[in-house]
Amino acid sequence: MKPFALLTAVLALPLAAAAQTLPPPPADAEIQKMVGEISSQRLKDDIYKMVSFGTRHTLSDTKDKKRGIGAARRWVEDEFRRYAKASGGRLQVVQDTFTVKPDGRRVDVKTVMANVMATLPGTDPADNRVFIVSGHLDSRVTDVMNRTADAPGANDDGSGVAIVMELARVMSTRRFPCTIVFVAVQGEEQSLIGSGYLARKAKQLNWNVVGMLNNDIVGNSTGHDPEIKDAGRVRVFSEGVPAGETPEQAQLRRQLSSENDSPSRQLARYAKQAGEQYVAGHKVELEYRPDRFLRGGDHTPFNQQGYAAVRFSEMNEDFTHQHQDLRTENGRQYGDLPEFVDYEYLRKNTGVNLATLAGLALAPAAPQNVGVLTAVLTNRTQLKWEAPATGRQPAGYVVLMRETSSPVWQQRFPAQGLTADLPHSKDNYIFGVAAVDAQGHESLPVIPKPVR
């Protein structure tokens, strides 16, 4: 990797020289190496093992050693513990249990559930940031209350759990300044129960969750009705208006028309840049809605608690292999079986997750109190900010800029100190400020608020 000396040299130039922009962040050889360690065969083996439990329905058997959600949870825990041993004991593994009472809808008996979690603590005691990556372990067939029928759940959501497990295996052998939580949640099909529990817990314990990546239905590269083959793209969904927006924040959003610049949208843009940089030829498509049409996923409770959270999902779904009883009709096989998963496609989507997580975890925390000065009418844009509140201090900062109609950042400028003066009008552009370390890892950008 090129050292940050190049950026430091550029910092010595006047920022007002509009032609002086930075290239995208330099590629990190270690991140590229981690992406290269992802194994499509391991992903396949993990999915076939999950399918072997017959059903992983949330209300299925928890005592049987070979069938049901209990056996599946214990297996994921055992795998996490194997990774923990390889990490030198740094990866901390637990089944985080909780009890759910009947709700009159999708839980008809008192049920003990568990999220299987593997936590990789950060190496910097002063850095309290937390990143979470999830998939849901439970599965279902056509009747969401059918807890006895075979429900393979290979793609929905064995694929997401396989991503989480492979990320834990590869990343736990490395060190990051902040904490990463790898979690297989339970109860998604019964109304996002496990992720809701975890999001509330994070809020109650005051976790500084900077980003949450949810992987759900990410392994099939062929859609049905119509049939579309597309192994070169993955969707990332992100909310525009934050679910927990206050009246004051809503007023400012309406004034600035900043619906496209929520923290979750910044996380999605980051995933696009990182994923496309480290997974050659794979496109990350930004979907500007919280989830698929009128639907939700395990990132939703995190959005509701005020956290930046996004969902990854395959480009074109095949609904004959989701929420279906196993059967054959008119020559078509129904059911979520492992032979319908594209494991090379799944490997690429795992790489997108890894590049996003690793880049963010290695970067400094984002700057604080980013503001755009508005006291004087001018065609320039003056920005100011404060250093991050947690972790090590950055080596510098980058100001990102894009036209108001652009979905992605278009230009990048180095910034000296804690201010920037750009010869570009805030009327015509949107700006963000990110912190950068000596190796070029960037934080999520922060959109400035008006200040006088």
C-alpha cells in the first residue's frame, strides 16, 4: 500500500486549487489478502451442514442433537469456537439467550431463543466503536407456523449465516482497533425477534454501533418470473429518512432536502466503493429504499434504534425457492435447497462485506460537529469540524463532494487541520468530511450542518 505521505504532500497545496483532487483511497494489500482467503467451498460446506438439520424453524426442537434450531445453534457456536482457537482466544463466543412470550401472531408458545454471537474485541481501549454483521439462522416453509416440516433454508438465510461465519473465520486472525460482532440471529421469520432483541440491547448498553450489515438471501444469481441470470451484481438497501428522526432533524432535512444523505445511505455508499474496489468486476447497486418493496429485514430494528444499518440481497430473487414447501409442480422444483445457490456468487458477496467491514474498522472514527458556515453569502463553501471523539487521532481528513443529483461522491479534496475553504458553491454541491489514517483508510463521511 502507498503510505499516507502522498496525501500529506497534497495537503501542503492550497485547497482552493479546485483541480487538485485525490484519487480513490489506495487499496490495502491486507484487505485484498483477506478477500482472497474467502472460500466458496467453505461457504458451500456450511450451507449444506445447516440444511442437514432438517428444519431450523424458530419454534422447532431445541433438544435433539441432529434436527432443529437447537442443533443448528450449537453447531454455529462450535464453529465460532474453532475460529476463536485459531484467533489465539481473542474471539469471544456466546449463545445470547432470551425468552419470548406468545404474541398471538407468530409465536404461540413461550420460547427460549438465542442469537449465536462471536465478538472480536478491538485492540485500542480508547476506541469504543462497534460494527455488526448478521444473517438469520432460522428457516421456514409456506406456513410460517409449520415447525416440523423440512425447511432447508439454504439461501434464506443459510447464505447470510455462511457469510457471517466465513467473515469470522478470516477476520478473527487479524487485529482491528475497534470491535466487530459476527452474529447469527434467530426469529427473523417470526417478525425480526432476534435482531430486535439485539438492537434494543445495544441501545440499552450504549454501544457505539457505527454500522450494521445485514445479509439476507444473498446466494442465488438466477431470478425467476422472469428468469434473469446476473452473477455480477448485489443490492444494498438503505433507509433515506431515519426511522428515529426527531422533529428538529426532520425540519433540517426538509430545509436542506437531505433525504439521500442519512447515515445509512453513507454506509451503503461506502459499501459500494469498498466492494467494487476489492471484488473485481462485481457491482454493488444502491437501492434507495429501506428494503425490498413493502418488506423488512434484520437491519430494520437497528434503524429503528437510530443506527446506520443496511441490507445486502441478491439482485434477482427466485420466489419458488423461498418460503416454499418442498414439492414438484409442473416440472418445477420448489423449496429452498442448496443446489440452487451459486457459491461463487456468494463468495463475491462475502468479499463485499469483508472489504466494507475491514475498511471501516481499520479507519479512524468519523469527525465530530461537522458544519458549513452560513454567516456570509458567498459562492465558496467553508467547512469546519472537530477531531473524532473516540480512538486514535487521524492523520488527516478528506472532503468529499458531489452534485446534488449524483448518487455517489464525485470529487475528493485533502484538508489541512479542522477547516476547509472550497471554491465550490454549497448551492450546487453536497459535501461530506471523513477522517483518514496514515494508510489511507477512511471513516464514514459526515454531512455538515449549517452553522453561523
